[in-house]
Amino acid sequence: MSEAAPPIDVAIAGATGVVGQRFIEGLQSHPYFRLVAVAASDRSAGQTYGEAVNWQLDSGLPPDVAGMTVLPVADLVGHEARVVFSALPSKVAGPAETDLADAGKAVLSNASSHRMDRYVPLLIPEVNPEHLSLALQQPGDGFIVANANCSSIGLTLAVAPLEQEFGIAEMHVFTGQALSGAGYPGVSALDIVDNVIPYIEGEEEKLRTEPAKMLGSAFRPADIEVRVTTTRVNVTDGHLIAAHIMLQEGADLDQIHRALEDFRGLSDVQNLPSAPERPVHVHYEANRPQPRLDRDAEGGMAVSVGRIRQAGKLGRRAVDLVALIHNTKRGAAGQSILNAELAFRRGLFYRP
Ligand SMILES: NC(=O)c1ccc[n+]([C@@H]2O[C@H](COP(=O)([O-])OP(=O)(O)OC[C@H]3O[C@@H](n4cnc5c(N)ncnc54)[C@H](OP(=O)(O)O)[C@@H]3O)[C@@H](O)[C@H]2O)c1
């Protein structure tokens, strides 16, 4: 697709929430996309966006968006926007995203509802760009492309170089997930201040299944056993993920560092507008990565990996590491925008 083509009109469903706000930030002055509509629940519909939203981001609410009237999500079905970025809660996203795709929209989803559907790509352009062609096998002119869960994206980006070079047999994973991951208003202050909550509903199943779908071929998930515990911690943004990995093939620490350092993705992915120069940043300091220091690496689109160790008597197949992802940027809106950029570049928005 010619990059000189006029921008494509896009809408955001779930625009007033935590992820919706990141979409607005990420779509400002975008070279491929022009935001023409925002939609949310009946609570917000009919108000201006500025009235409906509790804006949380340092970047400030763009005045042109503040003046837009919030639509009910159902109104996007007949809307002129070709692309809909969805930041809807999963309980409403399932049927709403299907209706939008049936109406010919390209839907870039953050919800879990369609992630494991056979023909819905669960996409990270640097990891599995070939999965995008699954979208063309969905019926009609519309389609759904999904993001994985925020921790699944962070884990998958961090271990993809190891899966590609050495194969992964098994991972034990422990997460400390930020408050913004629970949406707005999220977790009650009385529950989380001075505390860690050792359970996040529905989250562990996603980490068990989604990385395997992304690291496998289109219809065959990678054969990786994942055991996982997810926790909520008192951090605003940035999910920390400790992974204890058993490789299929032994490697020494230098080989592991090199695999992570050299990881880039295909050349037509590398120069997409939102793609980081290096999707994985490797840290050698003992106390990194940290949410406050590292979540905004390359605009929040790079994952940081550190504390890379080999686990003593388990030998060269055992690797431990800690990864960090900005959950609402690379883990949500930024990831969807990057997916849409790849779809744009590969001509999917111009299906006859
Ligand atoms: N937060 C993260 O880090 C993160 C990361 C990855 C994926 N996700 C996924 O992204 C989606 C959005 O998450 P979030 O954190 O942004 O949630 P959120 O802050 O709770 O925002 C939800 C949005 O959906 C709208 N909405 C709620 N109920 C609706 C309904 N019945 N009909 C139409 N719109 C409705 C809300 O509008 P009103 O303001 O009008 O209520 C709001 O705009 C979820 O599926 C979540 O699992 C989130």
C-alpha cells in the first residue's frame, strides 16, 4: 500500500477507559490513521468526550477530541470509519466486535473475547507477522485482529528470541501487574495500598494459552508447558514478569544474551511508525528492569529484560529472567496501533 495514500478514518470503541485514552494519545498526528469517532457505554453516549472522560494521562486531552460527541458503540456499525480500535470490556466485546466485522470494519481488539478464535490472528508483528493473513480467511470484508493479554505480550516478546534459537519446553511464570491493568477506576485503594493481591481473575489461563498461540504456526500452538501465578501490585503502569524457562536445547549465557540483543523482526515491520528500533532491551545491572525506570523504553513499545541467569545444577537448558512491559502501551493500545500499521502496509484495509 502506498504510504502517500490519504489517512484511513478510524474510530475507538471504549474510548473513555484506560486503554481508550492511550489510543487517543497514540493516534495523535498518526501518518496512516485519522480519528473520526469515539464511542463508549450508554453512560457516556451523547456527552462530549471532555465531559464523559476522567482523563488520566500526562500528555493532556487533545482539544479536538475533547469536543467530539461520544457515540453508543452500536452506532459505529453504520459509521464511515473503516477501522475500529476496540478497548471494550470482554463481557460486551464479543458480540459488539462481531457486529462491527460483519458490517465490514477492520477491528483491532484488546479484549479477550475472540483471541482464541481459529481465524483471528493474535498478533505481535515482530514475532508472528505471518499470522496476519488469517484475517483474510474471515468471511466478508471486515475482520478481527486481536492483541494478546498485556502480560502475554510482554512474556512472548521476551522469550520469542529464545524459542526461535533454542526452543522452549516449559516456563514457570510469576507476574506483578500494575493498577492500570485493571481499568478505570480499577482496584479499591483500601485493597491495594501497602499490599499485594495474589490473584487476578482470568489472567493465568491467558498466560497459559496465548504465548503458545503466538509462538506456534497459524493453527498449531507451540508445545510449551506454562505454569503461572499472577498478582496485582501497587504500581501505576508496567507489569513485571519473572520467567523460569527450560529450553529444549542447551545454550550458554553469551548465546542467550546475543539472541535477545539481536532480536529485531522482519525489515518491513521494523520501520512501521510505532515499531521500536529494538523490541527487546537487555539490562545487565542487577536491579533492572524496574517499572518506573524502564516502562517507557522507546515510547513504551520496547520490552525490557534483565536478571538473566542460568539456574545452577539444572544446567544449560535452564534460564531465569525478568521482563517488563508497559501494559497500556505495548500491552494494549500501542500494540493494536502497531498491528493496524502492519495491516495497512500489507493492504488489508483495501480488500475488494
Ligand atoms: N488496562 C490494561 O492494561 C489492558 C491491557 C490489555 C488489554 N486490556 C483490555 O482492554 C479492554 C479495555 O480495558 P480498560 O482497562 O481500558 O477498561 P476500562 O478502563 O474499564 O474502560 C472500558 C471502556 O469500555 C466502555 N464500556 C464499558 N461497558 C460498556 C458497554 N456495556 N457498552 C459499551 N461500552 C462500554 C467504557 O465506557 P464508559 O466510560 O462509558 O463506561 C470505557 O470506555 C478490556 O477488554 C481489557 O481486558 C486492558
